[in-house]
Amino acid sequence: MDSVLDDIIFIVFVAFLLSIGLTIFSYRRYRELAGGTEARTIKGDLRDLARHDPLTGLPNGRLFDEKLDLCVGLATDTHQVAVLMLGIDGLKRIKDTHGRAAVDKAICEFATRLADILRKDGLLARIGGDEFGIVLPNISSHEDPANLARRIVASAADSFAIETGSAELSLGIGIAIAPIDGVTPHELVRRAERALYRAQGDGRSRVRFFEPDMDMRVERRINIERELRSAIASDIIALYYQPVVSLVSNRIVGFEALARWENRTLGHIPPDVFIPIAEETGLINALGDQLFRRACFDATAWPEAFSLAFNISPVQLRDSALGERIISILEQTGFSPRRLEIEITESAFVERNGAATTVIDDLRQAGVRIALDDFGTGYATLSQLLSFRLDKIKIDRSFVSHLDESTDSRVIVRAILGLAKEFGLTTTAEGIEDERQLAYLASNGCTEGQGYLFSGPVPAAGIPVLLDREACDGPVPDNGARRLDA
């Protein structure tokens, strides 16, 4: 009897232990399963975050590439895919005026407008700080992306509300079509970006489809940038000098330094091509300092009464140390600051900032004269112009060249000359090419002139010959000028 009771007690005890063990096992297994689900959820969330822009919540470049890869893989002549690359202009202006938070708010508002326009017709992604991308997976014609782009441009034209007021944005849009413009995502995006680059170069809020010659243009730009770096390192970009002639005494009173570049593989590259590239790539300060130093050395050989005019880019004026570098070069070369004229364009006034003010103040205190180049071609207001102390206004050649046939040009030039006289400013007319232009300018009080009627730009070695010819031939006759380098 006792043995049977012992067996019953043992069996109950074992069962009790088994139930406890099973409970513990079940609990642990539950925790493991729950933990696995939580881990998978976290991993999923992380993957989702890695594919979305944290500011706008839109897909980012990584997800954009993944979706584009799928779409392009299905593209055919009858099932075309469009890629639109959007570049926003104006964010830097908003940041400088309203701060970083305003930029973020404008980007989010822009993203919301894009999403509302696109709805579910395609994929919208934020590729970078100021760049968005759109994939239209199945278009019936080129009109589909073109119409979408026009609606986006129109939407962006409306002001963006920010805490400190409102802001305006413009944008360029580049479009490429698969499989016409590319059969891989990389090729398609690259060509859409080249179309975007062209659109932004054409002006505010432009839309461009990719064209084959864009590849050639970009390749040429890449080659020019590479050769420009080499040219600056080798100090081989040349300076030519165009005479500035007094319309009162009919004698040369100075020279303007002009950059000239002949490349052995690319040929002649004009300043309006390589200077903007130098500005975009950050090479402009090195190039400007290099050319200015050489101009000062050349000018020390001229008669002391002659001035040197040298152009400064608006990009250079953003560097507050520019004035100090110019003064340092003047000291090193021994060229008097009172013989120097620094020419700046109207865009420097529109972009006026503390750095530009510092530079101009430093130069004026050293005795350097300040000239406003290409007057009338920019967007500066009269109050902006007068906020800087100027010594000279240069009348743009576009007005001078039409003096003979355009009443409007004559009125504008006469108004500029009258304005300059009232404020005691010297005036220089650019691009004088015939005697009638010269006669009109002189009779209306223009004080100086430049142009091929007098002389084209000449290298430094040609200046003594030009001066000797002027001394031998006498001053430019009042009844008709002639080229001094003819």
C-alpha cells in the first residue's frame, strides 16, 4: 500500500515538474517569437528609412534607382519610360535672406505641390538637396512628360509661404526617354541631367528634352575644365590690352586688360566660355590673381599717366579677402593703385553682400578707382548703383552699335551721359566702330572711348609700337578716327 502511494506521489510530482517546465519553455518561446517579430519590424523600418528622404518623406535616390531599374527593364518602343530631373534655383537666396529653416519649409512645400500634381501617375523622389526626380513608367507620347513639366513649372511660379514672409523659386527640368535616350538607368539619368543642365543654362524655369548634341556640349565643357586647370597651373592664358582713348584730347589714356586663350587641342576659347567655367569650378580666384599680377607687371612699362583697367567677376567679389590680395599684388609689382581701375558689373550690385562692400571699401581707401562695366545690361536699380561710390560708367557696346539706326539707343545713351555728368562720373563708350558713333558720343559729352575704330586688343609687346605710331601720326583727327593698329 505504501509503495503504491509512493508511486502516486512520484507521478504527481513529475507531472508538476513537467507542467512547470512546459510553462517556462512556452514563455521563453513566446519571448523569442515576439522578439523576432519586433526585430523584423525594426529591420523593416530601418530599410524603409534608408529608402526615404527624412525631410520630405519622399523616396530618396536609392529607392528611385531601384524603381527606375525595374521600369527601364520593361521599356520598349511601344512602352516608353520618361525620367524627369528637376533642379531648384533660389534656395541659396532664401537661406541668405530667411535662414536654413525657411529653406526646409520651401522644399517641403515644393515636394507637396509635386506630389499633388503627380498623384499616382509615377514615382517622385528627392535625389539631393535641390534636385528631385520623377519616373513615368508608361507614357503614350512625349507630350505626357512635357505637359507634366509645364504644370510643375506653373506650380513653382507661385510664391512659397515661410514664417518670415514669402519666397520665390524657379526650376529647370530635364527629360530623357527610354529606350530612345538610354537603355540603362545610369545612362537615362545622366542624359536627363544633361538636359537639366541645358535648361538651367537657358534661363529661369525652362524645360528641355535630351538631344544628342548635349553629350558633345558636356564633353567639351569637361575638356575645357580639364585644360583650364592645366593652363592655370602652367600660367599660359594670355593678356591682350585694348586702348582707352580720350574723346577730349584724342589720345590714348590707358588700356583695358583682356584674357585670351588659345589651346593646342581645343583651339580658341573665348572668355565668355572659360570665365563662367572658372567661376563654377572655383578656379576664378586663382586665375584672376594670376592675370592681375601679370597685368600689373606689364603696366609698369607704360607711361605713368596711363591707367590699367581690370575686370573683376561678381564671384570674386564674394571673397572678402580679394581687396587685400589686390593691394598686396600692387605692392609686390610696384604699380600705383591710383593708376588702377577695377571694373565690376551690375550683377555685383544686385548680389550685394558684406564681402563685396569690404572689397570695394578696401580698394577705394587704397586709391583704386571703381568703374561700372556694361552699364544698362543688368538688373541693378539706380539706388543700388548710387549706394556704391563709383568713378566711371562704361556704356555697353550693345547700345553703341545701334546708335546709327536706333532712336531708342540714342535716347538711352544720352540719358546715361546726362546721369554721369550730374554725378561727376567719367564715361567710357565701348565698341566704337565708325565715325558717326564717335561724333554722337563726343557731342553728347562722352569722355572716353574704346573700339576697333581706334584699335583692337594687342599683346603687351605690341603696345610700344602702337604708342610710337600714335606719336608719329599725331592725335586721332577730330573729323574722323582711324585704327591705331591698322
